[in-house]
Amino acid sequence: MKNFFPVLMVLAMAGCAAPGPESGDTQAAVVCSKETATGTNLIVTKCRTVAQAEKEREDARAAGEEINRARTGIRAPAGQ
């Protein structure tokens, strides 16, 4: 029973290891980053594909622009 904790730790660490991209497709590559949520001191590791990270970045940029437009009273052109 005293060997349970070291074995559990090794298995937990092995389960967290993400395999690298096998096909060379950069959009399928997994990128991990450490992030701190607003209002907390807890740091979490968030892993996502390059495509997911780019989509989140674009969504955040678009949301920021929308907030700025709402504050300044400028509306988006009809086509957007």
C-alpha cells in the first residue's frame, strides 16, 4: 500500500503527456499554456490545437472591437 502513491503519481504524469503531431499538420498540433482566470490565483494548464487557439484569439479580438463600438456609438458597416 505504501507504493500506491508513487505509482499513482507516475500514472497521472504519464496521462498528462500529449503526443506530438505525427502528420506534420500544424493546425492539428497541440499547444499548451498556463493561464490564470480572472479573480483567482489558480494557474491551470490549457491545451488546445493551433486552430482552436487562433479561433479563440479572433473571437476575443472581435468581441473587443464590438465593445469599443458600443462605447463610442460607432456601428459596424451593413456587410459585417
